[in-house]
Amino acid sequence: MAAGDELLVVDATTAHREGMRKLFESQGYVVTCAGTAAEALEAADRALFSVALIELDLAQEDGGLSLLRDLAQRSPDTACVLLAERPSFEASVEALRLGAVDVVLLRSKGLAAQLRQAVERASKGRRRSTPDSSFMTEVKQVLDESFRIQLEMAREVYGDVSIAAMEGFAPRILVVDEDQNALRELGGMMGDRKWEVSVEMTGGSALEKAGDHDFELVACGAELVDLPGSMVVKTIQARRPETVGLVYGGAGESSRLERYREGRRADVETPFAGMAQLLKAIAQEVDALATTGRDRSVIQAFRGAHPEFFRRFAELKLRLERVAD
């Protein structure tokens, strides 16, 4: 998904809404959350959403099914995904009859991945091609480029927002290593950086820590006393896919520094030369995370200052995607 795409999340539980907001904002969506059907319909009157995630058990008659009916009338171009706490054949059939394109169980294993896949399928499933698709693809590319140019200009206009986002960014980093000398060396090189660093010496304790706190980045020794570092990183990313993972260590020419994203190894640096190389990798990832946060803040400020333009842009972009793809 590209910056500017709109997603509506409707769930009566605050924790659920905020969890989905974090998940999808990290994927480039502009997320609007609603706790009731009334709030959702008001939001649909203000913006065009490519996809809506709707909880079945909203506090109203028929719950999410009633909202599905109303949203189909208010915003027929929005693809809807129903969220259910428990399996219900009758509700699923009725939701699909009302136009929902998918049903996701909130207690499913690997929920974050299922939600991302459902939203992507919903978005793509509503698109259609025409004989002019090549022309429309070019128009869409130009529109995307114009948005990037406007974002660059917005960074200057909303410089205070951008600077505040960068200066206030204090990433939470978890370092997992049983070698105390290596930990002291890394700590000494970090200096006065504004990072919130936690240290654990085993994979088990690291997983417990990550269960209680969200970390933007996890750096883990390759071979811990109890678990492989890659397993620790993948387990943490299964819960929080946007967490960046670094796994380092090994001996001689077989030593390496691996980057993991969403549970998969993204790239490898060989050989691994020590803590200075790890610190450099951490700093690079922190800079990338700060830039993403800055751009998200700028987009929100831009959207707040020009809501009508943003609504029209999102509507046009969604129509072009359905034609071009």
C-alpha cells in the first residue's frame, strides 16, 4: 500500500482499535478508527475508504451486520471485512450476502498476518481492468509521483511537525546477548543516544520482555544459551510484525549480521566484525524508523489542513487503482 490510502477500523474495544491502527499505519495506510456504527458512518461521509474492518459484535441491533448494510449504501466503493470473536456460520453467510469480501476470526493464530492479507485481498478484489488499463496505469504512476512531490513540499511547510517527530523519537530497543563483555562494549559505544535500550541475556527472558513491551528493534545474538537468535526474533515479529530484527554472531568467515522483517530474513552482511558493525546497523534502522514516523506526522498535518483535497485525492487514487490493476 502507498501513502495516502485510507482504512476504516470499526471495533468497540479500544485496545483492538489501537492495535490495528499501529499495524496498518506501519504498512503505509492512513487509519481512521471508530468505536460505534454512528462514528463509522460519519467518517464514511468525510472520506472514501478503500477497505473497512468491521467488528461483528458492535453494541447495536444486528451489530456489524447492520453497519455493513448501511455502509454499502453510504460508500459502495469500500470493500468490507468482517471481524468476529468466534466462529458463526450464520453471521458469516449473512455478511457475505451483504457484500463483505472476507471474514477474519480475531482469536486466530497469526492474526496480524491474516488481517494484512485480508485487507490486501479486499483492496485488490474490488479492482477491475478496462481496455485503457495501460493509460490508467500511467496516470496512477503520475498521481503517486505528484503525492511524493507534495509530501516533500509539505515537509517544508510543516517543518515544525517534522522536527518534533524526529526530535521526540526515542526508539525502544531490545538487545539479547549472553556475552556480558559484548554488552558492555556496545553500551559504551552508544554514548548519549536517545534510545530506550533494554538488555536480556536469554531468549526466554527476551520473549517475556517483548510480551510486556513493544520494541521497534530487537538485536539478538545468533546462539543463545536456550534458543537460536533467529527464533527469538521471528517469535517477536509474529506478535508485532513492524519490529525490525537483527541477528548477529558466528565464528570466522561464517559469522554474519542478518536483518529480519516480518519474520523473514531480508539480507545478510558477512562476515560480522563486531559490536561497531552492530551499532552501525542499529543506527541505520533507527534513522529509517524516524523517517517513517516523520512522514506519517507530516501526512497527518497535511490531511488536517487540506481535508477536502485529501478526500478527493484518495477517491481518485482508489478509482484509478481499480482500473489500472
